Amino acid sequence: MNLRAEPSSFAGRIDALLPQTQCRRCGYADCRAYAEAIATGEADINRCPPGGAETIEALAALTGRPAQPLEAEVGKFMPGTVAFIDEALCIGCTKCIQACPVDAIVGAPKQMHTVIEALCTGCELCVAPCPVDCIYMQPARATTTGVRVPASGQERADFFGACYRSRNGRLSRERTERQARLRREEPTGNVIEQRKAEIAAAVARVRARRAQQLARHQKP
């Protein structure tokens, strides 16, 4: 099989087989980046701890490469874990919210945060940024949030992949809107000159008052 014949479409087929946890344990920025690396021959097919042997076998069947044990340096297979926040210790810094690749954590600045367990991929990316170590990983439980998430398999991977793309789309829109707002608020040349003139006038007034005060003190 020529792995370089159609890297984009082939990478898409590889990406579809990955669990879409976006955990980066493989050494790449996300599942798609790892898939691209496999497609071009840069990476082996045994670097996905969340996928474990099942994913390795699926990748072997697709790529024609031999199935191998999970690469030791990427960690062990750890199925079914999700993040929990000790809400009594949470300081509301939002670092975990920024780290979560699928918007599974909700909360506001300086307010308690919580994990929507049904949406958590178990990536652990929220653990390290927490400055008070109030996030820990535990086996997933049956949830009653009303969020309909496939229990396992390809449907679950597709669901998390859609969540990841949705978050990236939201972040892209927010960046675009922020840049547009900054451009609208950016002062024109006339406004800048006016502000400089106002500051210079204010400085001149302060210096004049100080000169008057100094003159009064120097009078006999």
C-alpha cells in the first residue's frame, strides 16, 4: 500500500478509527495530527493509549502494517476514566475550561467549576493546569444528565470528534469576532493626536500649578 498516495483522504480514514479523546499522549496535537503522521509514515500505529489493542488492530487492518503492542513510552491502556473536580477546593481560575478539548467543563471566573461527566473524554488535559490540584480522574459512572452520548465504539468516537470540531469552530469564531471588535475600537490617527494633545495639556497644567506653588513658597 502506498501510504503517500492520498495523504489527506487516507488520514481521514485513519482519524475515523481513533477514539477522538484528543489526549495528546501519542505525542501529537490531536487525533487528526496523529492520523496525518500515520498516513505519511512518520508515526507507528501503536501510540494511542485510549484506543488500546482494538484501535491498533483496526489501524493494522487499514494500513497493512503489522499489529504491535502499545508503545511503552505513551503509557498504558486506561479505559473509561473521566475527570472530577473537588468543588470545595476549586478557585474558579478557568484554566481547566481552557484546556478541555470538548467543552465538558462549565463554570465562570471565580466561580465553582464542574465536569459534565457524560461529555468528558478522559483526556486528562485539565489536570496539569489546575493550580490547586483539585481535579482527579476516576472510572466513569452512569450519569443522569440527560446528555445522550453513545456508550462505546465508533459512535462514541464520532460523537467526541464532533464535539472537538464544534469547540474549534467556536474558538475560531470568537477570535474572528474579537479581532473585528479590536479593529472597530482601534483609534484613528486624528483620535490619537487628540489624545496626545489632551495629555500634553494636562501635563502642562500640572507643571504650571507646581510652578505657582513653588513661587509662593519662595516669597519672603
